[in-house]
Amino acid sequence: MIRYIVRRVLFLIPVLVGVAFCVFTLLYLTPGDPARMVLGDLATESALQEFRAKEGLDQPYLVQFGNYLYKAVFHGDIGRSYVTKRPVMSEILVAFPYTLKLAAFAMVIAILVGVPCGILSAIKQYSIFDTLTMIFAMIGLSMPVFWLGLLLIILFSVHLRWLPSSGFDTFQAMILPSVALAAQSISMVTRMTRSSMLEVIRADYIRTARSKGQKESIVIWVHALRNALIPVVTLCGLQFGHLLSGAILTESIFAIPGVGRLMVDAIKTRDYPMVQGGVLFVAVAFSIVNLLVDLLYAYIDPRIKAQYR
Amino acid sequence: MNENVEMVATTGGRKTRSQLGEVLFRLRKSPLAMFGLAVVLILIFCALFADVIAPHSYSKQNLSHMFEAPSRQYLLGTDEFGRDILSRLIYGARVSLQVGFIAVGIALFVGGLLGAVSGYYGGWIDNGIMRVMDVLLSIPQTLLAIAIVAALGPGLMNLMIAVGISAVPNYARIVRSSVLSIRGMEFIEAARAVGSPDIRIILKHILPNSMAPIIVQSTLGVASAILNAAGLSFIGLGIQPPYPEWGAMLSGGRQYIRDYPHLTLYPGLAIMITILALNFLGDGLRDALDPKLKR
């Protein structure tokens, strides 16, 4: 198992360097002179030259990337915002807890709603409940998060006046954005739980458990669910990563000061170091979540453990 | 899959048509897939003939008819500039389908090529291409599209490129796995034995026999591309006003959400129905193209 963990962690390193390279290259190729963006249009040529030399912008491309990577890894420095002039990392660290809280809250909702619905759908396959659940799951998958967010605001904030339409500081304020963000994940978790459960309840060992006279509730909730949930765990991990990036739109609708909103504002003001830092930060978080999911998967699935024994 | 492959490989054009007929026959048995197909055909019709069927201009402002509720003259009401919402939705179908199909076309071309080369040659080429795809896959698709748009700037063409490129790894993986399952088969060896060049083997023998998963992924991919593009336009990074893109229409209407919710209701509904239809069609095609579900 330790061999697997070490291998998986080592595999993450080239991936993260690759992500940093992609993000750096993409924004390196963006037209515009960073020195002029920082110093403004009135800056003299000598001031611009001095800035380029100080920041290493006059170095060859690969040297610049090397410097960027070195500073990011050893000093946690991923540049300075053109607009606020503050370090990108400190801006992101202020915003990230909002994004993380939003994604985590949405994930909890997705699991609490999706898993029971999927199980009941599988147990009562082809019933009205199953049909309705699958129709709602399909609608949930097709509904844009930004539209659902607006519909929730119209209903719960404008008409019923039950919940606030913006912010993320109180529990009430967290409900609408989290539900809007969770909708697609609820649908995916429901569908995955249902199909995984349907596969498992036809397995031989379930028939054996039933033929031993085991109570149906124990067969379903103890024997079947344990194995049926293995692929669901993987899906939840992947979904959590997508929720982190999906939060960009949700934050924009509900005026939540998270990383997504920071990035959208940065793109509009052409604050490229902030965009670069934001993409890199979320991609690294996504990769780490994927790593943790793989490790969790290996932990709960004895077949993977056996391979590395 | 293998049955499919052998059937296509050992038969001529006539049987290929009958295979298509059989797929359509199976597709017809799924009411949801037929609903999806009908909606997609209606949308394509709207996109092609928007100039004829739209009751008003999509861009003509009429400040004496701002924020009108649905009426006989304006079936879905008017927006903040007095423009007819129905006409803008009809023209919006043109934009959305264009973005969806072209973005998938870009993803399919680049991803398909990389996947085919990777799967066919194997070894270090496969390893190299797939590691790059792993890197791209570790950036969430929406985020990658946002980063590309940030670099290229907003606009229709850039939006299609961003959404297309961000989907490349998905297609590369699917095509690669299809190619891997086919490349060791006898008819490929036979083609190699008679001296067919690699490019001909890939284009004439391997890709046509890997079509089933590619068709399914492309149908679902159009839905996801439309959704991604609408999301980017919603946050102001996609198509710019006054061109009527559904996501941009939603974004424009959100500031009037308290008093005029119809400004956001209809564009959202249009996106949802389109995505739903494409998902139903994609699911239906997956079942129809799966030889294991035959009969």
C-alpha cells in the first residue's frame, strides 16, 4: 500500500509541473507588455527596461518559466497583481476559503440527497419513484448552474423573501449558492449510485445472503451498499474537483468573494498574474483532491491493496 | 463492439446501410431519444432559417416597447432595449449550435488525431501524448476554457477554440481506447500485409470502425460545449452584445431579475431544453449503437 501511495504522489509532481507550464505558456503568449500594464502608459522607456530587468521579463522564455516555478515552489510566490499590487498568493488565500466552503457544502448536499435517492431508485427499479428520480436527475444534469441560481433567487429571495440573494457569511446565505452548485452533482451521484447498486444487487454473494435468510434491509444496507458505494466515492472525489471550478459561475451570481470571482474580475481587468495564479491554484487543488480520492479508493477497495501487497 | 467491427469489415456498402438502418430502428424504440432528436432537428431548422421564421430583428431596439410582457405582438415579451426575446432566442439557436458543433469539431479533429496516433503507434509516442493529456485533464474543463479565453480575448471564434481545445483530452482518450481495441485485429494486419500506409490504415480502417463511442461522445460533447460556452458568455467572456447568445441574454437580464424575470426565464429554458434533448439523444445513441443490447 505504501508503494502505491509513494508512486501516486511521485506521479503528481510531473503533472503539476506540466499544469504550471501550460498555464504559464498560455498567459505568456497573451498579447500586451506586462511592464506597461504595471507601470501604466505614462512610464518612460528606461523605467520599463528597469522593471523588465528586475522582474526577469527580459530573460528567455524557459528561464522565465524556471524562475516562476522556483519562486512558486520554494517561496509560494506566484506573482503580484497588476491591479492591487499585492502578492497573488495572499489574495487567493483570502478568497479560497469561500470557494472551498461552497464546494464542500455543495458536495455534502449532493451526497446526502444523491446517495439515498440512488439507492431507493435501484431497490424500486421501474417504479414511479425511480422514473421520477431519473427524470429529475436528467433535468438536473441539463440545467445550467447560473440559470438555476437565478431561478432560486427569483423564488426564495425575491418572491418568498426567505433567503438572501448574495453573500456567504451566514448559514442562510450559504443555502442557495450551495444548492445551485450541487444540482448537477446530485444528479450524477444519484445516477451512479443507482447503476452501481443495480449491478451489485444481482451479484452472487447477494443471492447467497438472501438464501441464508438474511433480512432484506441488512442485505441492502450492509452487504450491497458497501460495495456499491466504491465507484460512488470515486465520482464524489472527481465531482469535488469540478465543484471547485464550477464555483466560478456560482460565485459570480451570488456575489461571493471566492477564487472564481477573483479570476473573473482579473480577466476583465487583464490582471494576468492573478488569472495565472487562480488557474494554477485551482488546478493544484483539483489534482490534490484527485490524489486523495485515488488513495481513498485504494484503501476501501481490497483489490487494489492486493495488487501492491 | 467487436461484432460491429467484424460486420463492417467483412461487408460492403449495402450492409453498412443496413447497419445504419438497424441503429435507427433501435433508436426509434426509445421515446426519449426520439424527443431529443426532434428537438435537435427543430433547433437546426431554427438556426438555418432564423432570417425567415424570426418575427422581428434580433438587434433592432425599440425603446417604446421596453420590458414588455408576452403579448400577441411579442410572444415572449421584450428585453431592456425593447428587442423581441423570441427572435433573439431563434437567432441564439444559430449561435449556440454553431459553437457546439464547431467546438466539438475542433476537439474531435485534434483529439481524434492525437488519440489515433497514440493508440496506433503505442510506445513512447503513446506515452508522450497521453501524459500531456493527463496534464490537461488535471485542469478542470471550465477552468481551462476560461484560461484560454483569458489569453485569446472574448469573441465567437475564440470561444469556440477555447471550448474545443479544453475538450481535446476527452476525445483523445476515447479514440485511443477504440484504436487499441481494433489495431490488433486481423483485418488491420491484412491491410498492413498488403502494404497500406499507416495513415490510410488509420483513416480508412481504424477510425470508421471506432465510430460508435465517438458518435456518442460527440453528441454529449455538443451539449457540454453549449453549456460551457453559455457559462463563459454569462460571465462576460464569450460572445459580446448585441449578438444574441443564450448565456449572454441570461447575463443581460439578471440585473432586472426582480421586476422582469421573463428576461432570464426563456433563455435559460432554451439552454436547458437543448442540453436535455442532446443528452437524451446521446443516451439513446449509446444504447442503439451498443451491440450487446441488440434485440
